[in-house]
Amino acid sequence: MITITDKEFKQLAEYIKVNYGIFLKKEKKALVMGRLQNVLQMEGFTNFTDYYQYVIADKSGSAVNTMIDKITTNHTFFMRESDHFYFFRDQVLPFLKATVKNKDLRIWCAACSSGEEAYTLAMIIDAFFAEEKKTWDTKILATDISDQVLQIAKQGVYSKESIDQLPSHWKLNYLDKYDRQNYRIKDKIKSEVIYRRFNLMDHLFPFKRKFHAIFCRNVMIYFDYDTKIKLVNKFYDHLETGGYLFIGHSESLNGGGTKFKYIMPAVYRKE
């Protein structure tokens, strides 16, 4: 086992926080050491100092991408925190249908992980608009910092067990049997989601038009307070008036620092 010293952990943790917003407490030292063991061994390193120098010197970005993939937890599933999806279907979509005059619906999944959230939203939108959908632009932007999970999302293949929470008519309408154990998202839903790699800590967000809804759930639990508030205020600036922000149920914007109005647990609105 290649051990990480306090100094090495502090150096690595500071780099990750500054560049990716992830706040690694001292208690995460063993976790970081364990998750990066194979990477160090495969690359031939015997200590974390040399590994850190290798990461920051790699201009291709491959080394840091691998590191972030290893230390982040990309756990999600279909219909996670399902009350958000029902609220989106029953409250948000009717409001947007009535108020978005150019029929250009702009939804952003800002930490899409392996794609379950984005595909669920695409299914909800398809079912909601039905025949009218032909006249709407309903494509969803789905971003994540991890190349690894983005590849899974783009493939759109999920196990039989993982789709259990989906309504039976969705399974029929939106998924095809892939093999004995897996199902694949149908092309009509896959084509509704645009996947891109994106770092939420980037100074500038390159979006020309504002969004009607932003989902950024179960990500900010890894950020400290200042990082979270800065990000939330960026979301506010990139939402249309009347737009919604969905965060994770384990997260909160209580304590001020933002202009968002509380709507229900983990749902906020720009007014």
C-alpha cells in the first residue's frame, strides 16, 4: 500500500478544491489513498508527491480526468427523489408550456452522472407534450465532469434491475431489450439529450441563452459553503425569470446568500 502523508493529502485536496470545487475533509484521506492506489501502481509511482506533479504537468487532461473519476462517487438511479420529477411534470411543464412563446424549452442537467436523470426528464417531456412535441425544441443539455460516466450515459444501456422504478408504459415506449440482462434507451429519447463534459467551477459559463430549469442534485454536498453559494448564484444568473432550480434533498440553500425563493424541499425559483 502506497501511503499518503498529511502534506501530500493537503496538497492534492487543495488542488482538487480550487479546480473542481470538491472539498475533501481530513477524514477522506484513507478514501483518497485507497481509490488512487491502482492508478499510482499502473503509472509506476511509489509516492503521492510524484503522482501530484504528474497530474498537474499533464497538459492533455487525461491524468486529472482519471483522478476525478476515481475520487468522485457517481451513484444515481432512475426516479431518484421522485417527487422532483412529479413536480416537474405537474407544475413546471404546464407553466412553461403556457409561457414559453417560442417553444424553445431549455433544461440543463448540470451533474448528469450516468444519464438516468436526463433520460427520465426526456421521457416525462415526451409523455407530457405527446403529439405537440413536434412543434417544440425540447432537447436537454446534460453535463458532468466525469468522462467515464458520460460514456455510460451516451450508450444508454441499463440493467433490468435499474429500470424497475420506471412506470411499465415508459419501459414499453422508451426502452428496447438490449440483451438478456439489459435494456437500451430508444433513439427517440437518446436524441433528446446532448451530453457534454463540463466543470461547474469554470469561471465563465458559455451559454448564450438562459435555462427554464436546472437540475443540480446531490453534487453540492461535496462543496464548502462559499463554493456552493458562488455556484448557486451562477445558476440564478443563467435561469430565465420564473425558472426553477432543483437540488438534492440532502442539500439546502438555507442561510441566505442567494436570491432564490424556496418552493418546496430542494426546489427553488427565480422570481
